[in-house]
Amino acid sequence: MNHHYDLEKKVVVITGASSGFGKGTARALASRGAAVVLAARREKLLAELAQECAAAGGDALPITTDVSRQADVEQLAQSALRAFGRIDVWINDAGVGVIGRFDEVPLEDHAQVVEINLLGTIYGSYVALRQFRKQNGGTLINVASALGKIPAPYYASYTASKHGIVGLSSALRQELKQNNQAAIHVCTVMPMAMDTPFFDHASNHSGHQATPIPPLYDPESVIDAIESLVTHPRDEVIVGTAGKLADLAHKIAPKLTENILARQTHKTQMEQAPPASVTEGSLYTPMTFGTEVHGGRVPE
């Protein structure tokens, strides 16, 4: 941890801050003196995290937010500006998944995944970029997934939403470049499977326990990556060695790579995972469990 307060008074908005990457990133940045604006649906967890971040040395403002609601995201931006007068970094981290055969998952679950993951990121990117233009500077960090580059079965709408985030971020970078706005950055983070509460929060219609596609990694690696983008923005970062290799393989031999991933996912999720009943996870209402950075599975 860097306690030199080198991010003193930098204002960072973080969605999905009640657990996983969002929570870990908030802690890391607050300990470096950043003012963190914490957004998620779980009010009590946000309030506790805000106290923790303030104790670590950063200002903290908890704002209860459902990113699938445009008005909530606009309210989040306005609250940040009222409190701190500017936004230096906006991190779109809120995300959910649904696991199961595409046509066996209720259609509204697929729609909700897109509302939260893709539309939520579009809303956040929109308010952030408008503010960055006014300030002539800022960094937008969108958390996608390795599945934003390479598809996986039984994660169809999640894959679609993450491909959407990767594409959105790329298009925004093109616009900024064409308009000579070098002071505004758009970064895309693409993690492999990480040991966060993601799998506990996923809606699951597969008939089996939600099981990460191996290898599973420690989420601290993603938190470190996001933290480094705050000070040193880069276009795209894949986190997890297997992800970097898979991305390279996918560029060279797309069909082969997709077949290997498909077989591995099918075997892990549909054959080896123990039976489990249907859950809608945190798609519509937040869950009481899965409140930490780690999910308690065993990473590599």
C-alpha cells in the first residue's frame, strides 16, 4: 500500500463498490488519499465502506445507485460534483451474470444482464465524458471481461454485454483521438475468472452450482490493474495469464480457441459441477451475502 497520499483529492467514482473489485479498488485508492464516491445498491455496505475509506485517509461519499436506472447514474454524477466539484476518474465496475442454456434462462434475466452491464456502463460513460469534456481531462475505466473478446457458452447475454463494453470503449477512444482530446482516457479492463462474489451473485439456471471457468485468479490482480490505470491509463488490459494467452490464441486461431473454451466450460459447468436449484441471484434485488472482495473459492 502506498501511503504517500499521491492521489490526494483526486475524485474517483466507483460503481459496484459493495463487493468484489469495486470494494477492493475503493480501499486501495482511499489509502492513497483519493476522494471516493461509492455507488452500489446495498446501502448499509456502502455506508460501512465509506467509514473504512475515511479512516484510511480518503474522503468518501456513499451514494445508493442502481446503474440500470439512468436517473440513478445522473444523480450519482451530480452528487459527486456537488460534494467535490469535479470527477477525475469514473470506474464502471457494476456487473452481473446469468448462467444457463440461452433458451432455458428467462428472457427478462438476459435483458436485465444487458441493462446492468451494458446500459449501466453506457450511462456511466455518458455522464463521465460530458464532465471530462467540461474539465478538459479525466479517465474512464470500464470493467469488461476476457469474455468481451472470446465468447463462452452458457454465458450468452453476459458475453454479449461484455463484447458491447469492449466495443463501446474502443469507439470512444476513436472519437477522442479524432477530436484531439488527448487529456481524456478510456481504459478497458478484461479479467479472467476471479475469486469475487460474482459467482454467488450470478443468476443460475444451469441446474448446477455456478462454477468459474478455470483457472481462477485472485481479484487483487484486477484491483492492482485498475489502481495502476488511475495514474497510468492504457487502452486495454487483460488480467490473468491464461486470458492473455487465450486472447493471443484467439487472434491466431479463433475457432480452435473457442472450441477449447467451449469444451472446458461445458465440462466444468454442466458435467462436473454439483447439482443446484435455480436462483435469480442479485439480478433484481441485492443479496445479503457475497459482501467482500474475495468469494472464498481457491484461486490459482
